Amino acid sequence: MKHTPPPFPEGQPPQFRSTVHGTVFAGRDRFVEMLQAGDTVRLIADPPVQIDPEVWVHMESGEPIGHLPVEIGRWLWPWLSRGGVAEARALRVRGSDVPSWRRLLLEVSCRVA
């Protein structure tokens, strides 16, 4: 059975680049250090019970790395929660010599009908 994604949010880009925020909390920076450009990561929508749900970035093995910026999460989270599918891969991975919010740059592709 073929998965039919929900209608994509009007005016939003189905492909985009994004930094990842929150990478230095709870030891998540050690997972960023394991990534290389080209690695695939997972995008996971918070459960709907959250006050301000976010879209989290996880390693393929499941460990959380951080989350997408709030401005993206506001429109991407509802779409993902309704069954939308997005794929992401690391474009650039930097070390602790740059600000945390600039250490990981993703390329995101949303499957749209």
C-alpha cells in the first residue's frame, strides 16, 4: 500500500536547509561529534501533548541530537503529526569551535504528493 502524505503546508518549501538547535544539552553534543556530512538523521515530531511541540532530530540509532528551529517546527510539526514524511541528511558538521546552533546543518526533503 502506497503512503499518501497529507496536504503540504501552503507557502512552505518542500526542500530546505536548517540548523539544529539544542545540541549541547544533556550530552547530545557527543552524538553530533559522531556525525559526518552525508549521514542520514531522523526527524521526529513531539507527541501532541506538548505545550509547544517541536520537531526533533535523532541519530539513525535513535539518540536525540537536538531540534529544528521553532520557526520551522511551527509548520512542519503539524504536517509530520498528520502522517507527513521528511528525510534529512547532514550537510555540514562542525566542532565546538563554532556556536552550538551552527554546528550541524541539515538538508531536509519532504515527501509531497
